[in-house]
Amino acid sequence: MAIRNSLTTTVPQPVLIRGPIAVHESTKQLLRHLEPESIAVIFHDDLDDLAAEGLLQARVRAVINAGQTMTGTLPAVGCLMLLEAGVPVLEIHPQWFPRLQYYRELSLTETAVLLPGAEERPIPVTWLTRQYWLQRYQEARHHYIDQLDSFIDNTLAYAQREKDWVLQPLICPTLKTQLKNRPVLVAVRGSDYKQELQALSSYIKDQQPVLIAVDGGADALLELGYVPDLIVGDMDSVTDAALHCGAELIVHAYLDGRAPGFERIRRLGLEASVLPACGTSEDAAMLLAHDHECERIVAVGAHAHMLDFLQKGRKGMGSTLLVRMKIGSKLIDAKGLAMLQESGSMPLPPKAPSESCGKKLDEPGRLRRIAAWVQCLKRQRRKQLW
């Protein structure tokens, strides 16, 4: 956590930003109803690029985080994306987060969050910088092997537990959508999903695959003009509008039959099937398509490596590893196609800290190189946002 500024003076400081606030401990939930020009108040460790993209798309004025924006354990680039776009990123101590939920607006100075009411005590705040991001980014790269070691152990342990579940066919008796012998596209609102969908535009037009959305993947499809045939998930990140688009709904449940997401479906007056399954909703969607004998599966925005899963709070990918083994050559990941079609040259990732011994963390040239690398990786996405 960045060093917290203390308030050592009673001299009034000029207000730098003032505006309405939106508060939620889940960034994913906050983005569903975040108004433009709001100050987003979140509780998000290791702010990832997908969350940053959503905040930029919502045109927030500033982001206040009660979590650790960069813990130094994950090389997350969300903080840098916001800073590069001119959106201030600030941190407060976690103890202040519950208090902010009772307010609708606030003001920001160099050292404090000011709440309405003269009797309210200012909340100490720290404005994050690019140098702070770089230091934590380098720490994360330094600990990469340790993280990978732990991730592999966890993945193999869960794969052993979930093996029997994956081996059994995942059949939904009430499924109305015809999947047998048809191509299927599974859309997840993961990194680079827009680029991947755009790269597949001709394929979708020509082949007319069954469009299966995983939770917020339904909104991803609708944003680009596609209507999902099927929505699979625990229904925690998909919008009400997407749920009403006419797609068949399948609520991902625990193996014991509990389905917390079904309550939301019932409240909206919609109908849905319940599908008990291990693993992620993404795993369930792919297995459902495979075990209902689809022709092939094209995955968009899918999670496939350690950083993807750690940013979701998952310490391993046991079920995903097994599902991909079972599906085999029937699965085509759109990430490779999108990268090949991306125009322009792509700079190499910045060197590991060990290759830059003796250089100061705030060296302007080093910081510019890393910023340019991240910007190039995100350039297509940023064009769409603005």
C-alpha cells in the first residue's frame, strides 16, 4: 500500500476535484450503473486492465481505491492505463470505505477527501503516480516465479479433485438451443474481447455460429451488434438489459444445486434452467457446447493463463486445464487471430528488473518505454473507448 499522507495542517487547501460519487466494493458491479463524470470509489487489489477499461468507458473523473491498487505481487497495468488517460488514481485506508457509502458527493484536495458537512473529518488520501506504479510493477515481475510455483501446485491439486466431474458428460436436459453439429462461439468479457470479436466479424457473418455468452459476455456481444442465443453464468455481471435480450438463460449452480444467481432471474420475471457444475462459468459453457456435440468452439475473451486467473481472484486453473484437455482440437482461441490482425509494430515487453540493475526506478527513459509498451498493447481498445 502506498504511504498514507497525514493531515498536519488546518489551513484550507484548494479543491482539485468535486463531484458525485459511486461506491461499491466490487468494481464489476459498480460498472453496471456508473454514471459519466462520477468519482468511482472501489475496493480493488491489483487493478487490472479490464476494470480500468470499464472505468475509462464510463468516463469517470477520478478513482478512489480502498484496496491496494498495486500489491507488488501481480504485474497489473490498470493503474497505468488510468493515469495515462489523465484519470487520477487515489488510495484511502480501508477503514474509510464504509463511511463513503453514505454520501453522494465529495471533494478532493492534495491530501484529503472532503465530505459534505462542516463537522465531517477529512479522510487522508494518497495520489498515485507513474513512478509508484513502476516500482510495484517491477516488484511483481521479480516475484513471478514464486507466484507461478504456487499457481501450478494449486492447479494440479484442484485438477485431481475435479477430474471425475470433467470426465462425465455435462448435459442440460431442458436446453432448447440446438448445438449438435453446429459451430459455437463462446464470448467472455475478458481482456481484448472487442479486438477478438472484430477479428471474427467475417467468420460470424459467414458461419452463423451459436453465440453463447458467459455472464457479461452478453453485453460484450450486444455492444458490437450481436444478439446471444444463450447466456450461461451465475448472473452477477450481466446487465438487466442483456438478460432481457431474448437469449435462453442457464444459471450456473454449485454441485449441490444451490444457484444464488437464480434469485435475480426470478426477480426479473424471467425463466432459466439451472446447471450444476464445477469450475468457472466459462468452463461450464465450453463443456456444455462440447458435450452437446457441437462442431467446434471459438473462444473470445477467454481466460487461459496465470495472470488472467489471479486477477479474477482464482489461485489456480484446474478445471480450465481439464476442460481444454477434454475439448482438444475442437477449441479455437481467438486471441491468436486478433494479435495477428492487429496493425502496426508491437514493441517488446520491458526488460525484467534484473536486466536493469543500477538504474533508478524513476528513470524517465525506463518509465517512458514501459508506458509506450502498455499503450501499444491497448491502442485498439483506447480508440474504441474515446
